[in-house]
Amino acid sequence: MAIRGEGDRMPDLASILVRSSIGTLPSTAVACGDCRRTPLPGERMHELNGGRTLCELCFAGLPEERRVAVRSERVHASERRLAVVPRAA
């Protein structure tokens, strides 16, 4: 029966799973067409007539007459890990 030494450690399963799952994420992540910022989960992305997609901040900065979205979609958090923190008192 062999005894495991320091160099014979088992690989960390969590690290292996995280590394393999990163490769499965879509390479075309949603980003704002103006500021290139990646939107936060829960934020709305707005698609304009020309196909350009803007975040909530850039969309709000447009002049009123240009602020017409073809569609708006909420960014989902399914691909991002959510932090659970205690509520402030």
C-alpha cells in the first residue's frame, strides 16, 4: 500500500470545474456599444434602430428624440456567481 507524499496531492475539484466552465461561456459577451462596459445583472440593455446596443447609463444620456429603443432586455445573472452578504442593520 502506497503512502501519499506531499507531491501526490489530489487536484482541487472546485478549481478544475471553474476552469472548465469558463471555457463554456459565450465568447461574445454583451457589452455597451458606446462605453464598452459590461452590464451588471439586473440592468437593462437597449437595442436601437441601427442594431447598436446601449447600457442604461448611455441610453439615458441620449437626447430625447434619439431615445427610442427597438427592444429592451434585462441582463440575467445565470452566468455570473452571485454574492450573498448579510443585510445591513
